Amino acid sequence: MTAGVTIGQAAAFVGITVKTIRHYHKNGLVEEPERDRSGYRRYGSGELLRLVQVRTLAAAGVPLAEIGPVLDADPETFTATLADVEQSLTDRIDDLVARRDTLRRLATGDRVLLPPRACALLDRMPGLGFDADDVRTAHEALVLVRALMPEGFEEYLGQIEHGLADPGHVAMTKLTWSAGKWAADDPRIEQLAEQVAAHFIADPSLLPTLDALRTRTDGDTRHQLLTHHGEDERPGWTRLSALIQQRLRAAGLDLP
């Protein structure tokens, strides 16, 4: 009776595919058995045992490049290597769990891109009279500021908190944001620019700044990305901002 089984039978017995067995051969994990007189390779119990060992380690997360040395190692090395693989899997599981939690928070509408302090600011805005579009605009702005100016984000939040505590500033901010819906040539823009500039000249502490960008070599590029975000959709706001900055600089305020 011919000893051993064909590669197809070996694959079925071990629970893998013929392609996988050939991949194991290619990577030197399992030696190819000799061919019989009919030209077929016959897998004996030794090859089947090796296939089961390789399949088990691969399924457990051991990289293929490490399986050969692990199987051929002494018991202590074998145990230590498996402990390392277990830790690696644990780290991956923790990462996947964190990603899953992030997706769940996004699905429920949580502002996962911002820390609690920033979310608290957004939560205050409706009670101060800002509408949903205003809150969405503020959210986008805070996400961008955090991404482009991470080292100064907490200070920036402090400036926003200071402004929201001033009713006059809140009223001026809402009026300024309403200009986003105006046309660029709206005659009200010139007058509003004078009002807003006078407001900040009277109390420069209410003017949110991006001072942390000054120390960056690419600070100008980051500043441009922040200050020009969304201007195509808000032509009135774009012109208003430019006029306000002109008046503030003419008054001697040190703007980025």
C-alpha cells in the first residue's frame, strides 16, 4: 500500500487549502515530501503534524517569517516568543477596540474630533443665540485650529471662553457671522467693519489670535489655511474680515 496522502488530501485533513500548503513550502516552513513512483508527492504523518503546527501558529498571529524559528527553538525560546506574540495581539486588540469606540461615538453624533473643553464651548453656543449653522462653522474651525496649531489650542480655547463671557462680544460675533450670508459688495460690510474694529480696539483681549503659529517655519501657510477656510461659500465674510484686519493694523494692533 502506498504510504502517505496527496496534497489535496493533506489540505483537507489539516483544514487549509492546497494554495496555503504551497505557500508554506515556498517560505520554507514545511519541507516538500519526496515524489512516489507515480510522480505524486505523498504527505506522511510527519508532514501533516508540521502543517498543523504551522497553521495553528499562523492563525494565532505569529508572522510567517517567525514560525520556522519558533518551531525549531528550544522550549524556553518557544514560550518567550509566544508571549511576545500574545502581547502584540493584545496591543492590536486595544487599538481595534479604540477604533470601534471612535466609530460608535461618530455614529451617535459625538464631536469625537475635539476634546471635552472644546465640545463644552460648542454646547454653550445655542443658549447664546447661535444657530445650527453657526455651531457647525465653529466646530469646523476648532477642528482645523487643533490640527494646524496643536501647541496653542488650549490657549486659543481660553480666548474663546473669555469672549463668550462678554455679552457685548457675543452680540458682535453673531452680527459678524451673519455677514457670511451677505454679498461681497453689500454696502453694510463697510459699516460693520468699522463697528467690529472699534470693538476690538477698545478691548484687544477679546480678539482671538493664532500667536502659536509665529514660531513655526510654516506658520504663514498654516495661518492662510485657517483664515481662508470656507471663504468661497461666504464672500461677505471674506471681505469683512479683510477690512477688519486693515483697520486693526492701522490702529497698531499686532496681528499674526
